[in-house]
Amino acid sequence: MSRPPRRAAAGVRPRASRSPAIRALAPALAALGTLAAAFPPPARAADLRIGYIDSARIFQEYTDAKEAQARFDRLVQGWRDEASEKEKQVKQLRDEVRDQSPILSALKRQEKDETLQRAVSEYEKFIQDVWGPGGRAAQENERATGEVVSAIRAAVEKVAADRGLELVLDASGGFIIYADHSMDLTSLVIQELNTRSAAGTKR
């Protein structure tokens, strides 16, 4: 979805990966896949009371998840703008070194080269700090994703307990071939989540 800025002029080689997005929540929610409520296992499989959710739809319709995505997108755009400014500075300095070198003294040329190298290093460091492994983008994504997943898990457990269910599966994981629609808890979970969100309660 969101990408780090393109590479700077030749010589600048930031090792930037694709910016993570909170929409990586879809696979994260697959961890809810075989979410069992806090009940002892039944004696016979035939007695197992099961429901299922569509975590992808929950993510799309859960108010707090949409707001978290919007906040993350704004952060990413700010980082991209800042990186773009640093890239422009590198290009400007590189052009100056290229155009002015023939008329500069050896000392002035060395100063220009050092200024350029500092700008290149700052740009590459910024790219790594934001989009590198464990960078600010990944940390913010993990934080926001964790909060949303915890809220969804709590809502699923509440709905499952209210309906006396012992196992809840996730249809978005691709493991459910067929299930009666009466077993679909998605709308109930979304309603529970948005009610909690409106009330300011995420427990």
C-alpha cells in the first residue's frame, strides 16, 4: 500500500522495504482462526458448538480499526514527505559538486564532497530508521495491530460465551469450505466492537 520514497540519485542506495500497513491485520487476525472460548473440551465432537467469523470483514467495518489505519496512513505520509525532502537535498548537493568541481579549489571541493556524503548518510539512515527491520513504521504497525486484535479477540470471546459456543473459526483463513450462515458471528462481533468503541470501553 504505502511505499518509501524512490531512490535518490546514483550513489544513494537505501535499503528500504515496502512500508508496512495496518491492513497486514488480515493475516494477523487469522491467528484468531481456531479461537476457542474458555470452556473445557467436549467429550464428543458431535456435541461441539461452533461458530465462525470473517476477520477481513470485521477489520473493514470495525470503527477503531479504520481509525487506526487512517492514523497510520498519516504517519507514513509524513515520513515519505520528510524522506523526499532529504532526497531532494542530496540531489541538489550532488548537482553542485558536479557543476562546481571544475572551478573549486581542492579544499572547497573536499568540503562539498563531505557535505554531500553527510546528506547521503542522513538520508539512508532515515530510510532504515523508518522502513528498515524493526523501524518506526514496523513498530507503529505492530502496536496498532496488537490493540485492534486484542479488542477483536475480546469481542469474539464475549459473543461466543453469550451463545454458548465452544469453538470459533475464521472464514477468511480459507479453511472453511461450507458452513450454515446461522453460524456466522461476524455481524454480532462487529456490533459488539463498535458498541464498545462508542462507549469508550475496549475490555
